[in-house]
Amino acid sequence: MKLFQTSIEPRCAYCAHGRELDRNQVVCPKKGVMSAGSHCSSFRYDPLKRIPPRPAKLSGTVLSEEDFKL
């Protein structure tokens, strides 16, 4: 089951089977040591392991109170 987005690409980093070895490697009971960015046919999504991307920051101009008045 995918929460919030339906287009989440599979990655070992947030597979229910894998355990994080370090930031770039995952230990999989089915395939052994895998790259965090790869995946296999046994992928099962675990939403608690996925860290969503940070929202974009507002860049450019500095806003003042006058910008928010109607």
C-alpha cells in the first residue's frame, strides 16, 4: 500500500524486508547486501522507512506585511 503518492519508485532503502547497513547499503534477507537505490521483485513498501522530500523554500524576494494585506 502506498500512502499519499501513487508514483513512489521502489528502492531497497524503504523496503519492508531490508535493514539499513549504512546510508548507501541495505541488508536484504533475500538478496544480501544491496545498494539503497536498487530494488528486486520481492520489494514491499514500508511507509515508515521513507523520508519524504523537504518542501521547497521560498526564494527570491523578502516579503513584508504589506504583501499580505488585501
